[in-house]
Amino acid sequence: MSPAAVAESAALAATAWADPAAYEGVTEFGTGEMPASFAAAITLQELALHGWDLARATGRPFIVSEETARVTLGVVEQIAEQARATGGYGAPVPTAADAPAFHRALATSGREPEWND
């Protein structure tokens, strides 16, 4: 997928999730259905983690809001075991229990939060 296609997909997702009604009910997601609010949280988690990956790979800063950090951590904690089983996450990286929420999400997903900080 080209960078322009990724940006377009992200913009379409942001537009769709901007409508409060988008969080209600059930939606098609991946190969099945799930609560729309959880689908939105998973989408946010994907953008946050992979945005961080890209920023680190290119030597750029990456900052998320506290709300995004909390949502990302919640999703990561909920799906970590399944994601590890399918190869989506690596082994958890030790981090302090009082580390910022986004650092804990990164560590739980198998990323080193201090990498290139």
C-alpha cells in the first residue's frame, strides 16, 4: 500500500469515527462482527502503535494524547495474549508499573518504549 493510500485510509477512518453514532451497535470488522466501540478502539490502537513504529524507524517524534494512550493500553491489555499467539505482538518488555500509559502499551505489545528516545 502506498503512503498516499495509507493516508487516505486513515482519513476515511477518522471521518467515519467522528460521528458519535459510529460507536453504537455492532459493525463488520476484519472477518467478523464486533461492538462498534471496540472496533474503534482497535483502530486507534493500530494507528498509535504503528505510528510509533514508523516514527521510530524514521527518527521522528511521536506523541499521543493521554486519552489515546489510555485507550491503546486498554486494547493492548485485552488482546495481548491473542496477538502474541498470532505473531502480532512480541514478548512483553519489562517496564515500570507507574510508567506512562503509552509506554506500558508499547512494552505490553513487545516494543521497547525507550527505543531511540
